[in-house]
Amino acid sequence: MDQVSLAVNEVWLVVAAVLVMFMQAGFALVEAGFTSARNAGNIIMKNFMDFSVGAVTYWAFGFALAYGSSSLGGFLAWGEVFWFNDPSRASEWFFQVVFAATAATIISGAIAGRVKFSSYLLYTPFITGLIYPIVTHWVWGGGWLAELGFFDFAGSGVVHMLGGVAALAAVLVVGPRVGKYDENGKPRAIPGHSLTHGALGVFILWFGWYGFNAGSTLAAVGQNIAVPAVTTTLAAAAGAIGAMFVAWAITGKPDVGFTINGVLAGLVGVTAGTASVSFGASILIGLIGGALMVGSVIFLERVGVDDPVGAISVHGTVGVWGVVAVALFSDDASLGPQLVGAAAIIAWAFALSFIVFKAIDLTAGLRVSREEEATGLDISEHGNYAYPEFVFQHEVVDLVEAANGDEGRRRAPAAGA
């Protein structure tokens, strides 16, 4: 390949990686918007540390476990790329580290509002440095699932299903938020503080997803990068439509939260087959993904799984659908290997994540106190508020009540605070 072609491919991979990195901003807005205002700063901190701790961990040994030169029966890689320092593979490393960070950040929203920040930091190196890289090797590093015929072009299973399953393990260990269920076990709605933030975050994720899917060609010269761009667009749009109408039929209203999460469901669903399914099939994949997401969110909430942002459903449930959809709508995969691969990734991600979270819970402690949860993690964990004007408003009301002789009356938190 000539130097011009090499340069063009290098530029394309770096630009695509930058787009994927920008998805971290989208995740931060979605997770903060769908949760309480008194935990917004904590969400931001977790997202920053997902990427920061994740990048250093992936540099130290995650990349080696995914793309090292040696393999143990197709299960484990290692070799000369520990403490990565190979300029000739810099663009490859950069593109892969932003994928690893995406898998990690899926978890933070699912356990929002009730986990110690220090304990969360203990988990992040495990997913970016061990759990995710080993699955990456199985599929994209020439490991045993690749040899079996498992196909996942850009990560419906490798990234999203893995992250969603890890989030499920975390939620099962930590339990639901205080007040989420009444004395009869019936779920209560706890609205997020900003649908505007959530919607903007989804648009940013949609934008960054073009790097995620089209960038997975790993080159521009000789590749039709427009095909995954089109399937990404159509599946996202169809996911929003499917989720909106299913939620409308169930709740009687075209729900905003379900609709914007439907965009993400469509994106997750098409990611595995984005370069190989037809444009019409991408619409069907998105529609089904959006519908599955709504049903999954409602089901999980009813059985006691408290996921404030719907991460388990968007990434986990629809990730499984994406892996299966490749076999149904393209010639790149067969159903048998896809089912085996999905089962293997689910078992690995859930078992390792559950063990790690349980170990953290039994040693350092995973959950904050009820009082800290009620106050909000911004102040109890980080010492300040994301929205300090809320504090000012509370103080004014307290002063007015004190002037009226109501010093002993406890004021309920403001709606959405």
C-alpha cells in the first residue's frame, strides 16, 4: 500500500476514535439527565474516571490481553505489548481504548445514586483491563470465538452486551435505590432531573456512533464507509419510532424517555451487522430493538432490578438482539456460533463482574448509607453540588420557615432535586 493510502487510513482511524471518545460526553449527559440532580456531579466524576482510569489500565495491560502476539488456546493473549510503547500501532491502540472505555461507562448509570465512589474506582480497572480485553481477544484478536465463526463487526456483543451484563451484575449486588419500591414491592417512578440533558446526550451518542460503526472498517481506502453510516442512521431512527409507539401503546403517552432511549437501542442493535445488513434490514433491526428495550425496562423494573437509565435493557438486552440479528439478516454469520458467542460473553461478563462487585461489597463496602443516599452523592462523596443554586433556594426557604416559627419542620426535597 502506498504512503498516501496509509496516511488516509491513519487519519480515518484517528478521527473515528475521536468521535467515539466524544461519546463519553453523551453518556455523561444521558446518565446525569436520567438521574437525580443531587447526584449529577457524582455521575460526571464516574464518567471521567471510567475514561481516565480505563485509558491507563488499557495502556498497561488491557491492550496486551486483547491483541498480544501469543494465545492460550484462543482464550488469552499476552506478549510484548504490555506497557504499550509501539508508535507503529498507536492509531490501533487509540481506536481500541475508546471502545474499552465505552464498555466501562455503561455501568455507571445503572448503579447511579447509591454506590461509593471509591468502591466504583476499584471495579473500573477490572472491566477495562481484564473482562473486556479477554472478550475482545476471543472475537477480534483471533481467539476461539473468531475461529468458531462468531461475527460482531463493531461490538453489539463485545462492547454493549458485555457492558449491559456487567451492569446487571452490579445492580443485583448493590440493590435498588431507597424509595424505589413500596412496602408491597410495587415500583415507584423516580424521574430524572433533566430530559433536556438526556436528549442532548443521546444526540451526541448518535453522532459519535458514526465513528463507532463506520470506523470499525479500520481503514478508508478500499472500504465503503458510507454503508455503515447509512445503516447506523436508519436503525437509530427506527429504534426511536419503535420505542415511541410501543411505549405509547403501553402507557397511553408517547414517552420522551423511552423514545430517546429507543435511538440508543436501534444503534446497539445494528452495530454487530452494520456493514453487512441491507438498509431495509437495518430499519427492521432498529424497530425491534426499540420495542425490545421498552419491554425489557418494564420487565426488569417489575422484578426488582432498579436501573435508572435503562442501561441493562439498552445495551444488554438489545445487544443480544444485535448479535442474533446478524445471522438473521446477513450472510456473515450463522445462528449457532452467534448463540454460543452470546452465551459465552454473557457468562464471562456476568460471573466476573458479580464476583468483583461482591468482593468489593464484602471488603471495602459498595453502598453508601441511607442518609448519604438521601442527601445525594454530590455532597457526601465529593463535597459540593452540581447545582449550588438548589442549596441557596433551600437555605432561603429554611430562613423563611424559621422566621415564621417553623424551625422544627422538615422540608421535603424539591421535585427533581
